[in-house]
Amino acid sequence: MTAVVALLASGALAILALITAPRAEGYCLDDPAAYPAFGVSGWRGEQLENAAIVVRTARELGFARDGQVIGVMAAMGESSLRNLDHGDWETSGVVNPDGSRTSSIGLFQQQDWWGSVAERMDPASASSMFFTRLRRVPDWQSLEPTHAINRVQINSDPEHYARFADDAAAVVDALSGPCAAG
């Protein structure tokens, strides 16, 4: 009897794995309704939609996969891919190096000097500002991705973003599937 239960359980798990496995060909960047409900590497819903905006903006600005991954890594590390209307000051009392309060908001937790509140809260505009500054980093492609991001974001820990590399690559790859012609 135990063997039958084990066999049925194994079969159910195998079917569940097939149903929930990401499609090898990926998902159309422009079709959020098709994104997997179970997510990609733990990122789902609004987070995948925001990642798609980062990837789309990077593509529009001429960044290949490596730049797209860096942008998604940065947004993962700054806001967990959520468009936050608050920052580190409000949640943790974090201050700038000069002791002033941070004014971080949005996907990239950009401060006042990045742009207006409307620009920083608009995921496409915030992404564009990030990639514009990344492009100005000399030889950013030859840097470790976390260090390239650090040069743009000026985070106190240059290794902060490294832990998001695999997830960002998986999300970018998942959102790089074919889109229906139309």
C-alpha cells in the first residue's frame, strides 16, 4: 500500500512540475497576461511586469542581454522590483554619506538629483535614467555586474547586487520569448 501511495505522489509531483515549469522559449515581454502565475525564480506579478519595463527600456536604448540583466539586478537590489513611493530613510533611517536624509523612491530608489518625483516613479523613465548613467561608466561591460551597478547607484556596498545575478538572468531570459506578430 505504501508503494502505491508513493507512486501516486511521485506521479502527481511529476505532473505538477510539468505544469509549472517555465516554457523553454520564454514569455513575450509585451504580454503580462502570459507570464507564469508561479513566477520566475520567485519573482512574479507586478515584479515581472516591472522587470519587463526595465528590459524593454534597455532594448530601446540599445543594450544587449548583459545590460538588461544589470538593469534588472539593480532594480531587484534596490526595490525587489517594486515601484516604491518611499526609501531607506523611511524604513531604516539610512542617510546619505553627508548625513542628509535619503530621498529614494521608485524601482531604482533614485534620489532627488536623479529627476522629478514623476520621473523617478515612472518605471520606464527611471529605467532610462539608470541606463543613461550606466552608459557613462567607462568600460562597464568589463566590470563585475555588481560593480557596474554600484558605479551608477553609488550604494555603500559594491557587492550588494551580486546575489541577484542568477535571478536577474533567469527573469531576462524568461521575458525574452517570441511575441505574436501583430
